[in-house]
Amino acid sequence: MNSEINTAAPESTTAGASTASTLAYLSRVLKTPTIGRVWESLAASARQDGWSHEEYLAAVLQRQVADREASGTRLRIAGAHFPAVKTLEDFNLDHQPSLRRDVLAHLQTMTFIAKAENVILLGPPGVGKTHLGIGLGIAACQAGYPVAFDTATGWAARLTTAHAEGRLEHDLKRLRRYKLLIIDEVGYLPFDADQANLFFQLVAHRYEQGSILITSNMPFGRWGEIFNDDIVAGAMIDRLVHHAEVLALSGDSYRTRSRRELLTTSPEPGEHH
Ligand code: ADP
Ligand code: MG
């Protein structure tokens, strides 16, 4: 009979106070807080359902790993600075028939990131480029890859500051820790020669080293206008598309389409979009 003082659970099979404090200590040292939190209730389940020692150990470790993965994903999503939470699950494929499903399914396997390949999403406003970019970014975070999101204007500003402060090389190297860089909205605002040059350096630096996902409302043929220089634009496109999935999306803007649908399908009273 276990005679240790444990009034809550006096059965002989329950861990005594010293075992409990040992486990608390061990889970702290191992930095496995979930184990410290779940071992006791899982032990109760194990006794009740007759799990083997091995099954109990697996269940405890499983919970720790699941929590660690979930908090890693949370940290990566927070660190990516997405402008909104948009998932691939929320993306309505029926509204975007120009998106090839086999290509999207392939991208979802995330092998493009493992191979440092790029994704280029082209198309007019409202067709879902940013939504898909964020959705793929979140999927990458879930798969364990660090991601960084910004608009083209935002990246240009960062690079300009880094350059002015003499740490461009250093920052470009640091960006390598992000396995996916998302550059949203290339083309809405034109770049001056310095910005174009910095952008080219970013693309050149990541070439075959890390993935870039770019969205643009401009077809490649007009990137010379964005970067004010056909040669720089050409050299950049060349590196970007060498290993890349280029998706040209078409169709009406989802924003105005859903408004039109609401108008034609008599919405609930009081519904506004
Ligand atoms: P773009 O970046 O191409 O201009 P967005 O991705 O910003 O377009 O899409 C505009 C809005 O419409 C966003 O709120 C987005 O979530 C939504 N949207 C666009 N396409 C779809 C879709 N196929 N399914 C669900 N939501 C969509
Ligand atoms: Mg957009």
C-alpha cells in the first residue's frame, strides 16, 4: 500500500507527492510544460482504460509535440505579419475557375519551398491574389517554414532604409531565415531607379536560395514600366521564373461580384457588404 499523503487520490496506483514534484521538476528542466500539465489526467485515463506503459508514454509525448507544433505555428504566423487571416480552406475555387486546381494542390504540398522555387500570382484587382498569397503563407507556417509578408512598397522601404544605413548585405542575409518571402502588390506603385535596383538585389540574393511569392496586377510585359527600366525588369523576371509556378488569374473582382450576387439574390434584410 502506498502510504504517501495524497488525499485527493488515495489509491495505491496514483503517483505520490514526491513523484508529482519530480515530474513537475523534470518537465520544467526539459522545457516540456505540456507534459507537466497532462501526465496526471492521462495517467488516470490510462488506468481506467488499461493502456500499456508504452501507450501512456506515447500519449503524453504526443500531446507535448502537438502543443509545441501549434505554438510554433502561432509564432510563425504572428512573425509573418500577414495583413489579414485568409486561408486556402476559405478560398472558393468555384469563384476562380482560372486557377488550376492541380497546380494549387501541388503548391499546398509545400515542396516548392523545400526546393526554393517561386510563385507568381498575376491578375487584375480582386481576383484573389492576396488571399491566395496569405493562404499559402499560412500553410507554410503550419508546415514549419518561417514566412515574411509585406507589400512591394513595404519591402522597398525596408531595403532603402537598410541600404541608407549600410546594412543591406547584412539584412539580405538575415532574410534567408525566412523560407518564404511574400511580396504583395508589385505594380500598384512604380519604383524609382534606386528602389528597382534594391529590388533586383533582393531577387538575385534569393535566387535558388529561398522562395519568393509575388503578386502583381501587371503582366510581365509591363514590368519595365513598374521598375522604370526594361533591362532590370527583364533580369529580375528571368531569375524569378526560372524555377517558378506562374499563375495567371482572371475574372471579375470577387469584391464586386459578391456585391452583384447579393443584389440579384435578394439578401437578408439589413445585410450590408
Ligand atoms: P487581389 O489581391 O487579387 O486584388 P484579394 O485577394 O484581396 O484580391 O481578394 C479580394 C477580396 O475577395 C478578399 O477579401 C478575398 O478574401 C476575397 N476573395 C477573392 N477571391 C476569393 C475566392 N475565390 N474565395 C473567397 N474569397 C475570395
Ligand atoms: Mg491584393
